[in-house]
Amino acid sequence: MLMRSRYFFLLIFFFCLSLKVSGQKALIIHGVVSKKLSGERISQVLIRNLRTKDLMMSDELGWFTVNAAIGDTLLFTKTEYTDQQIVIINGSDMPVYMQPVIQRSEERRV
């Protein structure tokens, strides 16, 4: 009797574990990275999935493809642009708009 109850609890445990694993449906997300306001495409933007630590880069035209699941956060980074974090809420195509960093020119003192 004791042996049967152990097997029963192990069976229930593994069943619950499989539900958790299958809950994260893998998606392939397509998108394009553009400059905010002008719409100019931005190439070679680094894209990191913060959950899986996967790293990829946008192509010469700003297009990218990433593997992600709903709830994952993607971090978009490029020198001279403000970092952008986006949470995946569905599997639709994703436009990303990045804000250029505004740098003040140094004034010369005479």
C-alpha cells in the first residue's frame, strides 16, 4: 500500500511538472528596428532575451527574428541609442523604435 501511494504521488508530481514545461509555448517573433520619429531603419542592434540569455542581431535593414515565449523580455541595445526593453505579449510582428541619445557639444572656454 505504501509503495502504491509513492508511485501515485510521483506520477502526479511528474504530470504537474510537464504542465509547467509545456506552458511556455515557443514563438518565433519577427520585427524591425527603426529610429524613433524618422522611421529610419537601424542595423546591427543587439537583441537579448533576458530569460534565455539568447543573443542575436538585426540585419542591415533592421529586420530581426528571435525565439521567445509569451512573458519573455527582450533587451535592444546599440551604441548612441537608448536601450529598449519589450515584453512579449503575443506572437505578432514587432516594430521597435529606438531613441537616439542626445549629446551636448562641449563649449570651449577661452
